[in-house]
Amino acid sequence: MDLRRDALEILKETSRTFYIPISRLPLELQAAVASAYLCMRAIDEIEDHPELENSVKAKLLRSISLSLQGAADGVIPDDFYQEFHSQDVLLPEVSLRVKEWALLAPESIAPRVWDATAAMADRMAYWAERNWEIHTEADLDRYTFSVAGAVGLLLSDLWAWYDGTQTNRSYAIGFGRGLQAVNILRNYKEDLLRGVSYFPNGWSVDDLQIYARRNLKLADAYTRSLPHGPALDFCRIPLALAYGTLDVLAHGESKLTRSAVMALIEQVTSSKK
């Protein structure tokens, strides 16, 4: 099995939200977006690992960042593997294979993917060392930019690289923040069990719903501005699933059912702009 197909299999196992829109992309763009997603997922799994100490998470994340910063001529140093295998707990496959995912990106755009992953790993290390303490809305904005708004900027760069599609970068950040806020709402009870809360002081679930919907309005504007093409096809699906998740959470359910996910995807992919 070639690396791209293997990447799609790992993607299918790790994310029902992003597997379908990525699998529908043209092959060259698919490789770039899959590379970016799996690199981000690799470091995200370290950030969220239930058995690693925060200091260890920060060390691993910075080691990955430094390796990516040391990439040259299509070669990525793999010093971080020593750190990986020195741990008593087993890291997930998607994290162990981060170097492979980084090398999946087409040569002409790979350095942008590496840069984005390295920067995000450093930001995640920062937050891990501070136990993700969020006190104000500004703190929340900083965190959601660190792990998601910056992804919106990367995707905008990938659209422009592939076919020249231009986007509003402020809307792109809002798109990422909105999706991350939905994730926080979906997982906040589990986060509390590990001693982490992303809610600013005094905020309720309703306040975070408002925050999420305000940012998703920017995602709406981002998507409306896109021409017909792969970027639009990609963005419609996670946006629809985000709104669907907010709706079911507001009604007391824990998440979208698989059948609801498939119904929303079918609705989106069969509609026209």
C-alpha cells in the first residue's frame, strides 16, 4: 500500500469529520491536506494523551517541532523518535508516524506544512506547561488560534497553492476557532475529569455556544466567498457538521449520531452553492 492510501486509512480511523472531505479532493491537493491533517492530529494526540505528564508532552512536542525546523532537501531529522521510545506509555500510530505524514505533502508545498506543524507543536507545548489555563476570552482566543485558527490559515495557503483560490484570512481564523469551540463543547466533561477547562472564568455552556456560533458566522462568510471547486467542496462538510453538533448539544445530546453525520454529508454534497 502506498503512503497516500495508507494515510487515508489512518485518517478514516481517526476522524469521521475530515476523512470524507479529504478523500474527495483532487489527488495532489488531497496529499497536501492529508499530510497537514495527519501531522496536526499526530501532535494533537500527544497534547491530549491521558497518561503523559504535561512536562513530557511539552518535551515531545518541542522535539517534533525542532525536527521539522531542521528539514532540508526533503529530509527530516528523526531525533524525536528517541524521545518517543523513551516513554513508558505507547503513543498512537498516527503520532509515531508523524515523519511519514510530513513527507506525504507534495515537495512544492511541504515546507509550509512543516512550518505550520512546527509552530503548532511549540504552541501546544506552551499550553501543556500551563495546564491549559483559560481565564479570559482573550485567553480562549489565543488557545483556539494556536490549535485551530492557524489551521485555517494553512488551508487558505493550500487552496492558493493548488489553484490560486484567494480567501479572507480573518474569516479563516474564525472558521478554525469556531470548529475548535465546538470540540470544546463536545468534550468539556471529559476534559474536566483530567483537570482541564477551556471555559473562561464565569462562562457557562451557553456562553461558549455563543462564542462558537459567532465564529462560525465568519466560517459562513469564508465559505460563501469561495468559488466552485475543491476548497468549497471541502469546507462545506466540517461547517455543516459543526452546526449540526451545536444543535444536538443544545438539546442535551452528547454528539451527532453516525447516521446523522452521513445524512448531513449527503445533504451538503448533493446541494449546490
